[in-house]
Amino acid sequence: MKLALLSDIHSNLHALEACLTHAQAQGADRIAVLGDLVGYGAFPSEVVARCQALQNQGAIVLRGNHEALVQRHAGMTPQTDPTSDQTLGNQTAAWTHDQLSPAQRFWLEILPLTAHLEQTLLVHASADAPDKWRYITDERLAALSLEAACANPEVRYVFGGHVHHPSLYYRGTGRQLMAFKPTAGVAIPTPAHRCWIATVGSVGQPRDGNPRAMYALFDSTAATLTFHRVAYDHMAAARCVRDAGLPEFCARRLETGQ
């Protein structure tokens, strides 16, 4: 089975549609959306509706920290002042909340934090505490997540997002985790006699200096993981952010990938 792993869409409908089209061309059998559907971008309602439709077609959809953030900002005034000490997520959460219907907000609220599929655990952040939204940024933090997931002896793979950068770690000899730098478009052998943990990058807000959208494709039959970069009209997406009156930095980030 080929499982397309999409995370951190962040209300970027342009990038989502581009990645879905690319995944279909790669022969994806199933879609998994690993959280942070909303926040930052101009199309929260449209992205949620698209992900609801995907779920109805068999996709897995998880809850991320920006779904939780939207719930906490109910009734608050949208804040787009660049001098505000609020984070960008907080600045856009109230606006995002107001774009969503009550039914959409309820759907986001009840999404699961994790999903188990055959030998794979899916999570937005870290499997050792999914609701704490910890970032996987090095071998030590990856090991904490992997150890928690592999408490279930069936699990050999952990896939998440949250950090907006692609990464891959595996357990080598002994208990030590080794980092592997993925190259876009190259299938990486991920045999199940090892344990693997990956962050799949961001569909809708890359932060590695490359504005192209990111997702990964896991082929459980071939035991390979491929990280993909997908070109889309990121300048149009940035214009939509400006037209919505959202913080300028959110638009510039789409233009530069920084």
C-alpha cells in the first residue's frame, strides 16, 4: 500500500490541491493528514471541507496544535499587529475560528491525536505525549517518540509533522538513533527489521528556504519512504493571505519558504 503523508497544510488550499494531485500521480492508495489543517493561511474553511471529503473517502485525519489553538480563541478579536507579542499562530487563530462553521469546528475538536495502521503509528507531534505538541528536532527527541510508539511491538514506523522540516531517523546497532538526510524524490529503503521515525515536512508552510510544498509517500509493500517537493502557485497563495488581512509575515513566508 502507498500511503501519502501530508502534514501542516495551514489553510493553504493551493498547496494542498497540488500535493493531492501529485500523490495521485504517484499511485497513492490512501491519504493521511497529520494535523495542522488550519492556521496562518487564507482558506481554513475550504481546507477543512476538502479534508472532510478525503476522510469520507477513507483518509486518516489527525488533530494538530493549531486545531486546538482555534478552539481556545473562540470569541476573541483577530490580531494582526506585527508588533504584538502574540505568536503568529495566536494572531491568526481568532480569524481562522470565525471562518469556520460550528460543524467544522466541532469536527476539528473531535479528531484523534494518533492513528495506528498496520506497522505504522501516525501522530502530529511526538508519540510520547501527543497532546503536548513536542517538536522532533534531534536524535534524543526522536528517540523519546520512537520508544513510546514501539511500546507496541507491532509498530516499526512513526510518521509525524509539526516541525515543518523533513527528517528521518532509524535505530542502528544497539539503542542509538541515527539521522538520515533525505533527498527529495529519492525512494529510501526502510526495512521493517529496523525502527524508523520521520517528520514529513509541511504542505502549506515550508520553512527550509524552499517554497515548494512537501509531503512524503510510504510504500509499505516495497518498504520505502519518498519525500516529495511539489511546485505550486505559492505567489498566488501569498496574495490571498494579504487579501484576507492576515499578518504580512505569513505571506512572505509562503513566498520565500523561510
